[in-house]
Amino acid sequence: MSEGVAYPLPARVSRRSLAALRSALPRGRTLPEETWNTRHRVLLGLLFLHAVGLTVFGLAHGYDLVHAIGHGGPVAAIGGLALLVGRRRRVAAALVSLGLITSSALLVHIWDGVIEGHFHFFVMIMVLSLYEDWFPFLLAAAYVVVHHGLTGALDPGGVYNHSDAIAHPWKWAAIHGLFVTGAGIASIAAWRLNEALRAETREAYSRAYE
């Protein structure tokens, strides 16, 4: 027997599985500052565009001006907070994540729960992976499930437009959560490849200048 602690076989297998999972998943928070700043500016701009777009979309769907501004205003306020936190990257990214996923929820609400509105959630999940940071990414994914279940139970007509989902909001929250997970896995795979490519590039430069 080798020296040291001898772990039982199931424990050794479990430790190896966890190590393999860690190596397969991206680390997160590895973007160079300049790259992160560029992406953040784009996503912040997208958030403010949603604030305007939701207001216009509300007006087009028959809401009065005050009510329509009530849709876009909170999104703009979240964007303003993201600007105020400045260089606190994780907080700023979390706020943009919250704002963009809230935009998805408001779009579905304004559109009376039509299924096409829900596609916006999937797009936002993939867009938010550009931060390459686990916290804002998982925050957005959790928001989708809680929104579809909790809001679906409190105001089913504002989230869904078919009878089974209105009767069983948590069931359909889980179904939508599965599709969001699929979009998330695709995003995570691209994110992991980006991290690997940056690491290889750094190693190549290091070898070249040794």
C-alpha cells in the first residue's frame, strides 16, 4: 500500500470525476480588462436600447405613455446603477444580467405570454455568456426558472398563453428551464474554448520570448 491516506474506490472515482468536471468547465473571470470593458460597454448599450424598445413596444400594444414608461423605466434604472458601480466588474455584470433578463420578462408580459416572446430569454442567456463570469450567468439562469414558476403562478396570463402552462406553471418553468440549460451549455462550451485559446496564446508568447 502506498504511503498517505488510502481513499476507498468510490471516493477516488468521485474525486477524479470532480477533477475532470472542473477541467471541462471554464474557470470564469479570465477576460483581459480591455476585452471585458469593451464587452461590458456593448451589453450596457444593449440594456439601454431595451429600455427604449420596451417603452415603444408597450405603446404599440395599446398601453398609455405612463404605463409604457413603467416598463422601460426600471430597465433604464438598472442600467444607471451599472454605470454608477464603475469598475466593480462583477457587480456591474450582475446588474446588466438582471436588467437584460428583466427585459425578457417584461417583453413576455407586454406580449401577453406568447411563446415567441420567451425566445428572448434564450438569446439573453447566450449574450450574457460574453462576460465569461459564472455569477451573472447563473443569476440569469436562476431568474428564468423563478420567473416562469413564481410569476406564472401569480399572474399566469402574463407569462403563458396556453391552458396547460396556466394550470401548471412550475411544470412549464421546468420545461423552459431545460431549454435554457441547453442554450447555457452551448454558451459554456464556447466560453471554455475561448479560455483555452487565450491560455494557448499566452503560452506561445511566453515560449517565443524565453
